[in-house]
Amino acid sequence: MNLVTEIYKLSKTFPKSEIFGLTSQIKRSAVSIPSNIAEGSRRGSKKNFRHFLLNAYGSGAELETQLDIAEERQFASSNELDRPMDLSDEIMRMLNRMTKKLNSEA
């Protein structure tokens, strides 16, 4: 949820011309991560949970790419991107560990 908050703050600084482009996409990717985790945790089986964790991981990969694009297009400075990127890295590591744990339990 902290990552979503950071992404919403960051995306406010993007050009208005990107409101239906990168701004919209980056928000959807960020929101998709905790949404998939929540949905998967309520599905009732480890197999379903793993599936949704993988979806969250995919959304995280999209988000990392979109943050790189924002930096490349100079919509945000490296300084502004530090916190969202750090949070994203941490979340991706956690998702990876959780997925591996579920794989080993299967």
C-alpha cells in the first residue's frame, strides 16, 4: 500500500499530456500488486494464492519498466524515483520468496 501511495504522489508531477498514458498505466500497475495479493490470499488454496502472487509479480515488473520510462522521458528525477523504486524492489523480493515457499510446499 505504501508503494501505491508513493506512485500516486509521483504521478501527480507527470505532464498533463500523460494523464491517459503513462500516468494511468503506472497507477494501474501499482494498484494491481496489492489487489492481486489480497485476492489470492482469499482464494482458499495455495495453488490459487501462488497464481495471484505471480500476477502481482508481473504487475511489479510492469511498474519497474514504467518507472524506467518515466525517468528516461524525464517525467521524474532519479531522486524522486528512489523511494518508489526501493519499495518496488523490496516487494518484488518478498513476492519471489513467497512464491518459492509455496512452490516448495506443493
